[in-house]
Amino acid sequence: MPPKKQTPKIKSLHCPSCKKLVKATDEDFPFCSDRCRRIDLGKWAMGAYKISSPVLDPDLLEDLEGSERGNERGGN
């Protein structure tokens, strides 16, 4: 008997906005619809979502510290 052909498994997740089940092959993946995609974009634009991580670039840290010192002295 020939071995059975396995069909690839399609991963499904939940829409981050409304929690409906969404397949990876859906047009708006990982969202269930364009509406949910726009709702999520609006949340990013309003600042509801933030990516927080420490600043590790020494040059950038110096610039930030320098601008804070300037503000304390009544500078820009």
C-alpha cells in the first residue's frame, strides 16, 4: 500500500483586535478583516501600543543626557 500523502497543516491564530479565528492563508492575516487591521493601526497611531526597551547606544545616551542638561540650564 502506498504511504498516505500528508497535506500541509495551515496554522490558525486569533485576530489581535476581535479574537476571531484567522487562518494564515486569509487575505488580512493576522487580522480577520480590514476593519480590525485599521483598528490596530489606529491604536499604534494614538500611542496605545509602545515598544519599550532600554537605550543601549552610548552616543545616543550622551546626546539625550546633553539635551537634558541644556534644558536644566534654561536652554532649548
